[in-house]
Amino acid sequence: MRVLVIEDDVEMAEAVADGLRRARMAVDVAYDGRGGLERAEENDYDAIVLDRDLPGVHGDEVCAALVAAGNRARVLMLTAAGTSQDLVEGLGIGADDYLPKPFDFPVLVARIGALVRRAQPVIPPVLRHSGLVVDLARRRAYERERPLELTPKEFGVLELLLASHGRTVSAEELLERVWDEFADPFTRTVTVTVSRLRAKLADPSIIETVAGAGYRLRSA
């Protein structure tokens, strides 16, 4: 899952980003509305955490621009104001959810997960395939009830493969959806991560390499 955080308070932005990375999400950060819009145009995000009270390009304008552009990312708006009117206004301009500051971090993680699961096609809260289980809400993975100790990138690869339901996923798509903007597209990072993921599985051959195309899960 890849998330963009748009927040002008640098300390708050980094704290949110670090917390989401610990929850096994790939995270990019923008510190103003214009930079956020540029990143949203360049990259494919599952969710955007947007501070409403941005200087310069206000969060409302950012949200409206994302909607007008047909951006597929779900928008969770943050604001220091938490009145009912603020909620109505935020949702009215196209935000998918609204969270007043201060907030409990587990709530933020849960809200992001719930938003992404609403996306089309519908993603169930728990993904299963031939003994593999990825619990999206708790950000945990299991193989035949055995907990898997995965790095955030290994978890992201497994999540995307299960969500693809047997479709071949290219290395380029994995890099786009699981890594952040600092990933080097010319390295073997995807290949190495898939290899390490396979080594942690009792049945490593369940992840098949499709020559010249990418990876997929073997049919059950």
C-alpha cells in the first residue's frame, strides 16, 4: 500500500510518515499543497493523508484538484478544527474521510486501511490464498496459521500478489506500489525482495516467476 502525506508541519509530517512505515506502508511526504499535487500526478497512490489547513494552496483546493483530475487515491483529510460544519465541508469537496487533530495513531492506520478497501475492485479486509493469509487491518501475514516475520517491503509484495488474484504483477508495478519515491528503478531491489520473501515461506514455489513479465501466485 502506498500513501502520500501532505502536511506543512514538518515534525507532524515525519511522525505520521514514520508511523505508517512501521505499519508496513510505503510513504512519500510533501510539505505544501503544490508539492503534494505534483507527487499525486507523478505517482499512483492508494491513499492521501491531507492536512486541510495548508498555507499557499489550501487543503480544500488540493482535494478539489485531485477530484477534478480523476485521481484514484482515497483522501483522508486532517484538520485542527473538528466541528460538524468542518466535517460536512471536508466531505463536500470530495474527501473520503475526515479526522480531527489530535488523533490516535491506530485510528489513522485503521481509517486508511478501510478507505483503501472501499476502492474498486473491492478488496476484502483479509486476503487468502492456499494457506497464505494477509490481514490488511492488522498488517500481519500468516502461512497455515504460522505468523510470518516480514519486512514492510516483503509484506507489501505479498499483499499486492494476493490482491491480484493470480494476475501477473510486473516488477515495475511492484516498485510503483510497494516502494516510495526514493526507490532506484535500475536496481535489483524487487528481485532481491521477492527472493527473501520466498525464503520465508514453507512453499516458496507458490510465488511463480513469469519470464519477462513479473510474478504471480500459483493456482491453488
